[in-house]
Amino acid sequence: MNGIPAEIVEIKQLDVPLGHISQRTEPGYLLSDGMVLLESEKDDADFYIGGVNMKGMYLRTPARYEPVKNEAGEICAFRCMSEYLHFFSGAEQELIFQYGKNTKDELLKDLTAALPSFRESPEIWHLFCGTMEKARLIPDGKFPRFLADIQAVYQERHKQEIQQPAKEKRGFEK
């Protein structure tokens, strides 16, 4: 969604020192906002789970981050995602990406309209209903940012999925 700026956070340090007694370095990132992102700590939608480093211990938070990559495909910063993102599963986020184009009301209307066609598929029915329940709980003033984050990330991910086979194919032909 255009017009809603992303919250981009710079990388302060690569790799993260952890361990209170036996100290070690873990692959990850220390961000300029103080959050710690570990390569080993991602959710089911492949977002980095933010954490804080307390005396060498990693403590998870609800914060979610998406890597921002440069032209060479290297991670150069992170997008701090909406505070409501962690309430939604990866499948629910994909559903919002597919149906959520402008507003919360339009998303709920479109999901409700699609429900009758899924009566014979309880899994999809529950996915739609659960997504609608959770979306209703996001305050109206916070929903545009939530939707903008999901749209931006999943558009970029789908673009990369499309480009990846083309890159592999070009490499194969050489």
C-alpha cells in the first residue's frame, strides 16, 4: 500500500554474542533499535523473531522483522513489521495478502463473500473464519500499517520466487 512508509531498522552488528557462563557468538544481527535477530529464531512465516539480549540470554519478543536486501541480494537492513503480525499464521498472512487490497472493511467483506464456496472444506473454512476474527481485533487506525507491511513483504517474496527460477535457468544454460 503506497503512502505508508516502512519502518526500516539498520544493522548495527553482525553475529550476536550470547551465553552467560560459556560465551559464544551466534549467527544473527544486532539492530540499531536494540533488537537481536538470530538466524535460528524465525516463525512459521519465515519472519525473524525479535529478541533482547539480557546478560547473554536471548529473550523472545512479539516483534517480527523481514530482511531488506540490496541489488546483490545481501541483507542490508530489516523492516520492522506491524505489532499485530505475530497473531496471524503464515497461511493467514498469505490469505490477507491475496484478499486484502485496501481496507479492513473490504478484506472482511471479501473473505465473508468467499466463505460459502468453502463449506465442503473445513480447513479452508476455519482459515477464513480465524483470519476474519483476528483482523476484526486490529484497531482501525493500526490496520493500514499492518496491511501495508504484509503487502510489501509478500509482493517482494513472490517477485523473488518468480525471479529465482529464471536465474537458475540462466545459470544452467551457460
